[in-house]
Amino acid sequence: MDPKETSRTRVGLLGQLPRRVDVYEVGPRDGLQNELRTLPTRDKARLINALVAAGEKRIEVTSFVSPKWIPQLADAEELLKLVGRRPGVVFSALVPNLKGLERAQAAGLEEAAVFISASEAHSKKNINKTIAEALAGAKEVTAAARKAGMRVRGYLSTVWGCPYEGHVPVERVVDICRQLVDAGIYQLSLGDTIGVGTPRQTEEILAALLQHMPVDTLALHLHDTRGTALANALVGLSAGVTTFDASIGGLGGCPYAPGAAGNLASEDAVFMLHGMGVDTGIDLDKLVEAGEIAQELIGRKLAGKYLQAALGERDKKASRRAQT
């Protein structure tokens, strides 16, 4: 490779692509919180260990939301003790308020995440707050976390559309994002919560935001309800986005977004990126092993297409060997 190409590679129809991308794993939190079945803490730790073994470096492992609201994640402290610290790996958790932040700090986390909706109706359904109230709370948590030496990531949901309101004005998205960046959030994860986004819409949203903030402040959190998550990720990649949230096997959804399917599957994202010459630092074969563990723990097949293709091919090979 030309040594002058220090940050981007492969010029073609898609333009120059980043040489490296972070896959931000959200399966242990965003995925498992939507499962009716609550996994034992040791099983969650087993899954996280498999994700780390595959080379995942940024993993959202749990949430410090009240156990009353999300009982599936009531074991946050116990889980973090079980997985411990890993050199080079950043574990994070969702933090809704100052009480949750205190718990996250006591558990030794270096990174917290706050969440806001770009839709008033979804915000009320999700956290029973207006957007203005949610912004005030996020800013309060961010200020306290940064004072304690923690980095803060922000999730903005329903950016592409709301299950209750439909269209969400891009001007509102820009305004919220600017406020969050000004508050000190280092990265904004833009959520297509119900999976209605199309590539052209993704292009328009990113173009509007990039007039006000650098591309490295943005990440994409795409749900695959209508099969467009990878297409939207590709638009983001072409625009220079280098962080994509994904979930092992495509676990996930949203309890306050009727009909929302799971997240972009981590294996599908990694397969596409590696095939385009974009490095992730992740071992795809080991990621499939983690996906198989996730299926075993959940008790059903997951939606990740690469995962199912890889497991199917493995089973065919095993069957042929048994017949010889």
C-alpha cells in the first residue's frame, strides 16, 4: 500500500474508504435487554469473554438503569466484577441519571453512555421525559462523569423515523447533536431505531450534521428491520464514519419501538468491511464462535446472515466427513 495513504484506502465508485473501523459491540446490553429470557450472570460473562477473544475492543456490557425497568440487566455490578478489566478493551454501560453514574463509577467503568430521543413521543414512551428534560439530564450526567475522569458517549434514537410520529426533522437532530457535543460528549451514536432508513436519507442526515461537527464525533447505530442496515452503513463508511454499533448475531430491538428488529449483526458488518479492505481488528471466525454461544444461551437461531451461512457451511462439511 502507498505509504502516503495514512488514513483512507481504495479509491473507486465509493470514494476513499477508511483503512480501519471500530465495531462497537452492543449485544450484551442492547441485545439482551430485549430478550424475554433473563440470562444468568455467568452466561453473560461467557458471551462477553467470547467477544473479547474475537478481538472486540469496545463493548457495551450492561446498563445502570433501575432493575425495575430492565430486570434483564439487574446484575450490572456482579457482571462487571466477573468480567474484570481487560488491557486494551473498553467496557461501557448505559447510565440514565446521577444515581446510575455513581453505580458505574463504583464498578470501575471508564466510559458511560447517555441516551436521548429525537422524537417527543418516543422520549415520553421510553423514559417519560420531554426532549428538553432528557437533554438537561444528559448534560448533568455528562458534566459529572467528565469531572470524575470518565468519557461519555451519547445515543440519539429515532433519527431516521419514529414509530409514533413518523418523520423526524433533520433540523431537530442537528440541534440536539450540537447541544450534546457542546456538553462534552465525545461521540454521538445516531440510531435508526425502527429500521426505516434508506441510503439517500442517511446521506442527507450525515451531510447536515457534518456542517457542524467533525465526522469522528459520529457513529451509526442501525437496526435491520427492513434489511437496509448494511446499505446505510456503507453510506456512512463512504462519508468517513469509522464507528458502527453492531450486535452479535443481530440481537436487539427496542421495547418502546413496536416492530423494531435487531441491530446490524456484528458478523455481517465485519464480513463486509474485511471484504472491502477495511480493517476492524476482529477475527471473523472467532466472532462466529461468539455468535454460536449467543444462540446457545438465547435458545434460538439469530438473524445474522453471515453467522447462519458460516454455521450452515460448517454443518455441511461435518456431514460430508461423516459420510466418508
